[in-house]
Amino acid sequence: MEDRSIGRKGSFRLGLGMDGKKDHSVVELGSIDTQRLLLSNGEREKKLQPLTNSLSPRQMKSLTALCDTILPSVADHFVDSSDESVTKFYQISASMTGTPERFGGMISERLKHPLTGLLKFVLWLLSTWYGTLIFCGIGCLSTQFPFIHAYPHLSLQKRQKIMRSWSLSYLRHFRMLFRTIKLLTLLIFFTQIDESEDNVAWKAIGYCGPDPEFKAQLKNHFLDGTSKGGGQEDKEEDEDAEEMIGPLYKGLVHLNYPQDITADALRRFGFPVSVIRRKHKAAAANLSCPSLVIQCDAVVVGSGSGGGVIAGVLAKAGYKVLVLEKGGYSAKNNLSLLEGPTMDQMYLNGGLVASDDMGVFILSGSTVGGGSAINWSACIKTPQHVCKEWCDKHGLELFESELYREALDAVCGKMGVQSEIEDEGFNNAILRKGCQEMGYPVNNIPRNSPSNHYCGWCCMGCKDGRKKGTSETWLVDLVKSGNGAILPGCEAIKVLHKKKEGKDRKIARGVAFEFEYKGTKDVCVVESKVTIVACGALSTPALLKRSGLRNQNIGKNLHLHPVVMAWGYFPDAPESEVWPEAYKKSYEGGIMTAMSTVVAEFEQSGYGAVIQTPSLHPGMFSIVTPWTSGIDIRDRMRKFSRTAHIFALARDQGSGTVKAPDRISYKPADVDEENLKKGIEKVLRILAAAGAEEIGTHHNKGRTLNVKQVSYHEFEKFVKEESSRSLTDLTTPLCSAHQMGSCRMGSNPKQSVVNPTGETWEVEGLYVADASVFPTALGVNPMVTVQAIAYCTAQSVVEVLKRKRSK
């Protein structure tokens, strides 16, 4: 009997989207191991390619000294521990683990920020005595020749003193320098892995790495797969494939195959494709000579909460839809659940996005499924006071319409949203108990995962597919309909449009996109009847501007939902007094299950702050943790697994501008800062009321308070002082996981980019369907609102396509 298992050799369906029927032709690949080829895209992504470090020896000497200032070897520091991993943790320095080399590679290849060039110059300056004198002042002076020493030649004690002075300097650029060096050194150190996918610090800080259950599940799956014989039925084979490489595998068209194979795969989906033969093989592809021209009804740029919904709705309605996604596809069993590799593969710019002045750290998804693939599951419907504001103040009747209410119900139903919790995780249990003790309101957060989904790794993709992001819902509709395909690893470079006689507006006619094939850039063109841009609030404005749109509102009105955190330490000994239970760790359990609106102002202005919990694995935990010395940061990290974090998230009235993901200007309004301060004051009280032994904020001074050993007066003084510190002077990290408003919806082109149907005012047939269309900040987690707006936009697009089809 023929061997039909996924791992067979010989004929192979390429994972390029054939529908799997027996009568379909196959591409003969001889003796290629097809299981390896099916998984090759993901496996290549999992193994991070080493970055090329182009820094000069002088720059590297300074960088190494800076990294070893943040994380020096402190072997002489007494640690009362029989645990060899703890001893090693204190003995090892950043340079001993290769952190400076990786840092140099990151600066050279990956760090996309306006001040990267200035950072390189500073590194060179610090290698000289005169540059060190400028940056370090009298700290570099000595009574011995040569009297003025370059930074790398200073003692550790002097270097750390200088680093502390930078962190609290009156000069903003010194604080920026400190923040950059600290952030990247700690992020690299605590996320880098060896060949066995381990990190030298993890055991000492109580971190297990990837979810142990997931690792065991993956191992068993592959063992089971290798033991299967031939003769499996089609249904079994497809189920096996879906389990291994995800529910979208039949709809993926990877572009790292020869031109003709890609074209044939697309034709099997029903897309007309023209292959352009270049006269000279060496000629570079460009817009005037693309390698492929693909025709479809609708092209959707982006596959997240906006693009995924609209693609699924249109495909299910019978229209041919092509989805372009800049990121790759990480299916359930193709995940690593490793923080560093995941950030590189599934987050925009490898997770290294910040505002121009380093004032806000920004996380944004860049993968098939977008933010819905790596977010924290919260599914909160658009608050009623927001709907009313958008309707009354922005002239958008949509948000108080029956259509919008139906859309909210439809998207929540599709995601299986529910609010029950079987076992609450560490951070949320603390938030809930602290609120109950203080008499603050606390509610369950609706989520797109089941009540028993006790997983703290969902920020790295969902290990079992039970978190229902777009790659498990709407995009599955697209694939199952047989009317769509997803092209991962390609970036839209321009929306194509033309002028039509008798019309003032231009008409969209498709998208040009580029991708990498065998180390070189190639260009394809998609010709479509309608074009939907859903790249997210950081990338959509840049694409529209590259496409020639001139609306003055594009890229403006950017809101970030700024977040500020506080922490509390809950020891796991003595066992008789331990709460939360000793087995619970800060990085495990449902990421968001509880929320307080004690300072949210929902019933008044609608502009306040909600209180929730984050997901912090060692890398992200370390970059927000205060640094005052090499010993102190290690002592803090030793408490990692039992340190709870709770944050305040502001519905910001202040706004910024975005020209590109690496060109973001933003500053919260004074009222936003005050709302965050009110929030952090409540958070400190919640942590103490829940039973924390020690509490603190993330201010650079690194002050802490042992709650059990102070008087009421001392506690109140600490809370008042820590919650009144400035949040906009780079001494306390602000973070953002929600970006919105940069192409906002409105009732006229003078104040908005798109009309109430989501169509741009300038170009007919060009729609925007992501969080950039929000008229203002939302104030709660935006996934449901993005999906509901996209669902409404999809209804408008369906009507347009119906009219075009009937002509």
C-alpha cells in the first residue's frame, strides 16, 4: 500500500495550499524528505542566524566595558547558597556569555532607531580620554599618569558610579544612553540561549524556559509520528498535518520556491497569475517589471485582528482573497516558546521598537495572526461611553448602531469569548485579593481561551491553539472556503491606484510587494478590485504615504495606551505562610483574568486608567527592573519567579505621530501622567494589601519598602513619594502594547483619513481595517473593537464587490 504519511519521500504537495483531493497533481521532488521541507520555513526561523557585528575594535572595547558595568562578575559577593547555579549566576559577567558581541550585532543589523548612529559615535568617544571626560566628568580623573582615563580603563566601582549618575542625570541624553545600554544588555543576557536552548541564569532565578508541558507534548508528537506506518487515510493525514504545522497549512504560499512553482500553487487556488520573464537574469525586479502579476477580488495587507477578519468574511462570501503578511507563520508545533527567538520572529522589528526619545517601549505583533497571535487574550467589548463619544463627538453613528452591536457579538462568538477561570495565575490572584482587601472594584476579564487555559506563554504564540486569534478563526475560514491564500514573508511597498475619467478620486487597483528569494529582493504585483490595508497603527501610515496619499491626518493622532508598573515580592517560604501557593510562579497562568476600574473614570470623563497584569518573562522583566549595581540587579532577578507585577494603563488624551515603525514621536498629556500616577498609587496599595513582603516601582532610584517591617506612616510616605514621581523624564519606563488612531475614522477629510465605511477619502476602493482607524484612544484592550470595526468594514466591501460583479 502507498505510504501517504506526511513524512513520505517522493511526491509532495509543498504546503502551498492545494486542497488535498486525490485527483490533484503533485510536484515530483525525487528523494527529498518532505516532512523536513514542510517544516523548513518554521525551523529556519526558530534558529536565529548570528548577526554580523560591524563595530570597530574601539567601539567594541567601550561596549564590552558598558555591558560589564551593568552585569559584572561579582564572585566576591557572598551568597548563602549551596546551589551551584546561583553561585555561577553571580560569578559570570556579560562578556563571559558573549553579550557584547550580540549587542554589537544588534546595533549593526537590527536596531532601527533614529539615534542608532549617535550611539555608535558615543561608543567611539568613550574609547578616548577626551570623550570620556565629556561624558563622565571628574569620574575619569586619576592622580596617576595618564591622569584622564578612557571609560574601558576605569575601575568597576567608578564605572558603576558613572552609570548611576547617567540614570538620574539632568541631561536627557545621558538618561537615554543609560536606558539604551541597560535595556539591551539585560534583554540579550537573559534571553540568549545555548545549543541546548538553555540560559546560564534561568535556573538561578527560578525560570523553567519554554513550557515543560509543551516540550513534552512536542517530543511525544514527533515520537508518535515516526512510529506510524504507511496507509493512513486522507482525513488522518490532514489532521496529522494540521496538528503539526497548523490549521492554515493548506492556505500558505511560501515564496522561497522557484517562480513557476509559486505561480502554479496560486493558480490552484483559482488566482490568475502571469509570470514575467526577464530578458536578463541578473536584472533586478521592480514595479515596472515584477516577477509575478496576481489577480484577485481583494488583497488584504496584514493578517491580524483587522486583516484576518476582513479576509475571512470576504472569502466566505465567495470572493477571491489574497492576504499579504510581512511576518512568518508560527503554527502550534512550530513555536519555540523561547523569549528571544519569539521576539525576533513574531514581533515588529524583533521587539525593539521605541519612541524617538526612548520614552516609551513598544511591542507590536508581526506574524501571521498579527497581535492576536501574541497578545494576552483579553476580549473586552468597546465600552459604552466610548461608543457614545465616537458617535456624538466624531459624527460616527456606526458605533451606536445595531450593525456594530451585531459585529461585537459576531466576533466574540467566533473567538469563543468567555469569563470563567478554573485556576487563577500568580499575578492575577494577587491583583484580585489586593482589590478585595482594599474594597476596590475587580472583575473577570473576558478571554478568547477556555476557563482551564492556564498558560503564561501566550505572548509567544499559543501552544495548543486554544487561544482563538485570527490564525485559529477567521483565517481558517479563509482557507476552508477555498477562496483565499496567505503569503507570509512579504512586505507591501506601495498601493497601486489610477485616475479614472470623470472622477475626482483615484481608484485603487492593487498592491506591489517585495520578498526575499535566495538572498535578493524580488517584487510582485497584485491586481485587485478592492484593496484593504491592515498593517497596524505603526505601519499603515507609512504604506499610505509611500503610495502617494497626502491626507494631513495620516500618521497623526497616534495613541499608545501608556503603561506604568509596580511590583511586589511574595516569598515561597516558610511554606506554612506562603500565598499565592508555592507552586505558582510569576510567569505562569492566564496572563489577564482580573481587572480593576478603580481609577478608570468610566462613569465620569471616560479618561482614566485601568489596572491589569502583564506577562513578563526574564528578558522583559529585567529591562523594566531598576538597576543600581551589578549585585542589586542580580538580587532582584533572584526573586523573579515570585515577584508580581501590576500595571496602570491610561486612556491617553495626549497623542503622537508616526512616520514609520522606527520614527515615532510621542508624549503623554499632563492629564495622562496624573492618571497613571493615581493608578500606580492604587497598585502599590493593592500589592501591600495582598500580602507582599516587599514593594517598589521601576524608578531608576530603585527604592524598595519592606511592608512587614514599617509603620503605617512610613508606608504612606513611601506610597505618596513613589506615586508622585515624574513619568516623562526617562527615569521610569513607560511601555505600550496597544497602538491606535494614526489613520483615524471620521465624518470629514479635514479631521480624518477614512470615512465611516473604512474607505480612504482620497482613493476609492482603498480601505483601512486596523486599530489605526480608532477616532481616539480606547482605554481597554483593543482586539474586540478592531475586529468589530473590520467586520463592519467587510460588510461594506462585500456590497462594493457585489456591484462590481454584477456589472
